[in-house]
Amino acid sequence: MNTLANDRQVAVREVGLRDGIQSLAPLATEQKLEWFRREAAAGVRAFEITSFVPARVIPQFYDAEQVVAGARAKAQSVLSALVLNDKGARRAIDAGVQSITFVVSASATHSGKNARTTPEEALSAVEALIASLAAMSERPQISGAISTAFGCTYEGKVDPGRVLAMAERLAKAGVDEIGLADTVGFAGPRQVHNLFSNLRKAVGNLPITAHFHDTRGMGMANVLAALEAGVRRFDASLGGVGGCPFAPGATGNIATEDLCFLLEEYGLQSGIDLERLLEARRSLTELLPDEPLHGALSRAGIPRPVALQ
Amino acid sequence: MNTLANDRQVAVREVGLRDGIQSLAPLATEQKLEWFRREAAAGVRAFEITSFVPARVIPQFYDAEQVVAGARAKAQSVLSALVLNDKGARRAIDAGVQSITFVVSASATHSGKNARTTPEEALSAVEALIASLAAMSERPQISGAISTAFGCTYEGKVDPGRVLAMAERLAKAGVDEIGLADTVGFAGPRQVHNLFSNLRKAVGNLPITAHFHDTRGMGMANVLAALEAGVRRFDASLGGVGGCPFAPGATGNIATEDLCFLLEEYGLQSGIDLERLLEARRSLTELLPDEPLHGALSRAGIPRPVALQ
């Protein structure tokens, strides 16, 4: 294992308010902001706070602009938003996010269903966006996120060479970060270690984010494999809420609280208070009373001795 | 990560019929044997099939002798039994098991509650047992299993130096295998990697077994960490059934099916057919209709593409 002597910081980004809730019945803006506020209070410093996609496609994000404005007013956190095309990116910039997650699918079939575009068109759109923003004095960070990077419910295996070629093209276009997402929960730790190790070689010092779903119970093992490959940025969803509506069989993201427990035990610092994070997680049961929550730490609690009987 | 070029075999031992069911209402002998038969048919070659402890302590094991005899008649598998003292070991030998898991607790409090003995007395009992069996032409394998090796619900942290000293003493006594058990689910991957790496140095080429519970969602990450430390033997329970009645808050073992999925993805060979293992897991819901089962693979299935809608 890495000794981590010079690299003890790790970034956790809460994506529950985007990935987690996109399949659910729309929440009120104030409910979303309450979730944000409670989790920010636990020390979470980065949120994928919404998605700028048409409300007819995903009704949940009817209030994307209001959520960004409300969150900016409530806490000092890095707010990012998911976009699938230039139109979404423009809305996100106008709304004032600090970061844009521009998703490109490695699978052509998933790309067509999720974004009504081809991988090639999506890559070109990222290039054009970054070029067009060159004149901005302070443009938002652009993260190039490759979805279905570890497999696709429609296409099955995804060629890692294709993923790496897409990542290199995104890096060349000038993205500030590369993300690889196991959108449908196909990944295992060996594949994760191999792909992130090769990605590191391909994109040099560009920050890398890992986005896992716990569909087959491999979530935490995949986090460990990514850590071993040098990844220090992770997406997760409080209570493991989540699932992509255009990826059949996909279940929730890895649970933020389980992730933070692992990272802390691994000796990394996320700045997140685990007890307060579990409090925020408890409040989710009021916000989402009909939604089954996941994750194990919340059930068992932080390890400590019990009083003798 | 290891390249695994010369070390592709891995041993999976099903402990559901011991650890998994010990807190449940007693099953009929035939039900236990049906579970065994179905899982053996999936290729599982090692079972901790019962425990030789007094039925007044754990009523579930009222039929330990009959279960061993029945399993020996049904399939060619390595049968082991858990024991806590010499009396149990003698019963296990008479019953005809090929392997005895002699448990010694690293925590004195857990040792007292679980085995009504001290760690020192338990170690002495293992030494005396092995010495007394020297004259047997074909004695069963003796595995020295150190429980609460990663923490104790009563005592909290457990000194890894104490665990290693116990392991060295067991090795010197002549055990054929050393096991470390995270009885109460306190362990994280860093601790697992450190302790197993140090154990490997301490006991040379003696086979090492890892026994994890998924209490805090770290089960699969702990497996990966143990693999990285060179461990190639794992305990698990089909459907994640389990929990120690004398370890408050402990939940089930890692799920055998999730473990096998990880091992296969890691490139190791257990000889187990994953599809047939999932079939055996489905039949558990008939055998244990009131028991919540765990594990994720059974929910999502083995990754494969779905037909396009």
C-alpha cells in the first residue's frame, strides 16, 4: 500500500442532490437546500448540486438555477453541476456554479439514451465549450466525466483503450479534471486499479475523480483500489441514494458515510466530521421517507466499546 | 497490486452453517445438510459445518455429530468444526472432521463471555491438544483462529502486538493454519493490510485465513486489503447470514457470493461456479424465510448486457 506520506488530503463530493435524486419524485427547492445545509455543516466541501438538463427529460431538476443560488447563499462550498451539452453548460455558468461536470459516455448506446448524442459529438462539445470560454477572466472549472467507463448495461464490456483515448482528448481540450464513472456498477477492484493506473499515466498530473455505484457490493473495494492507484477525489451519495434512470439495474452511489469511514481509516483527511455526517444522514429519512437508504456505518455506528452488560 | 502470476488459487470456506446460524432458532439436521449439499454442488470445497460446544450454550449445534456424518456422506468437501476447548476438540475428532478451528480470543473479556476461559488458558489448550495428537497417524488439521483480532465490542481497540504474539505461539505449537477474525466488524482496510502483512512475516509460510464481518460495509475492501497482503483463504457466509451472540452489534459475515465475485474479478480461481452459487443462495430464502439475507450480487446479478428496450 501507499505510505501516503505526502498525500494525506482527499476530496469527497456529495452527488446525492444530483445522481441520488434524479429518479425520485421532485423535491421542493427548500428540501434540497436543507439537505445541502446539513451536509455542509458536517464539513462536506464539494457538492454536485444539480443538473442542467431539460425538465421534460428529468423533472427533478426543474429548479436548477434556484438551487444553485440558494446553496451559494447558505454555505461556502464548491458547487458543481452536471451538464450534457453546451446549452446546459451555459445555464450552469449563468447560474454561477464554480464547476461544471460535462458528461461524455464511453458507450455509444448509453450516450444516445442518456444525452441524445454520440461520444464524438459530446467530446467536440467539450472542446468547443472550453475554447469559447478562453476569454472569460474567471471561468468555472470544467470536469470531463466519462460515464459507463467500466461497462455498460446495454453494450456490456467497454474497451479501456477507448476510455483512455477519450480521457486524453479531454485533457488536450483543457479540462481541469477527469472523472471515470462506473455508472451501472459493473466494476471490480482489479479493473478499477488497472484503468485508473493507466489513466494516471495518460493524463499526468490532472486531478482524477472516481465515481462508483455499489450495485454489486464492490463499492468500497473499488474505492480502495482507486486509492491504491493514486486517486484522491471521490463522488458519493449520502445514504447511498441513487441510480441512473437510463441505466437499467443501476442502484445507488456508494454511501458518503461509508466512504468517509474508509478514508479516515486509511489515514486520509477529508475535513468531514463523521458523527455530524451520520446526523445529516439520519435527517434524510425525514426528507425521503419512502426511499430505501443504503450503507452500513449508519446501522452499526462508529466502532467503539459498549458498556458491559 | 500483486501480479498473481504464481498464485492464482484461492480457498473459500463457507461458515454459514456455523457462524451464520448460531443465533437463529435451531434448524433440522436435514435442512442443514440440504444447504451444504446445494453449496457443495456449486463447487464450494470447504465448510465450517458445525460447532462442538454444549447445546445449552448454543442450542443450534444440538446435532453436531449427525451433521458431520451426514455431510461426509453427501459430498467430498473439507469439513471443519469450531471448538473452544479440548472437550469440543475430542468430540470433533470422534465425529470425523478433517479440520478443527480452535478459537482463542485476543480480548480477555470476549474470551470470558464466548468461551468462559482466558486467552492464556485457550492457548495452553491448543498446545496440549496438538501435543496429545502427536501419536495419531492421521490427525485432523488444526487451525488456530484468533477472534476479536481487529477490535472488541467490549474492550475497543486490541493491541496488534498481542495478536501477533498469540499467532507466533500458535505457530510454535504446531497449528496447520492461522486465522484472524474481525468478529465484531471493527476492521478497516489499512488495519487489515498492516496486521496480515505483519502476520505473514511472523509465521512464515503457514497458511493464513481471513474472517470478516460486513458490519460497517468494509467487508469487501478488507478482503481486497488482505489479498494485497498475500492472504489466499477466506471465510464467508452465503447470503451474509451471521452474527456472534456474544458480540453485541456484530452482524453477518461477508456474503460468500460477493466474495467469490470479487475473487474472480481479481483473477483468482476458487473452483466455485458463481451462477450455481447464486442458485444455492436463492434456496436459502426457503430455508430461512424469516432471516434477512445480505449481499449485493444476488440483487443485481452477474454483470451482463440487457436487451435493448
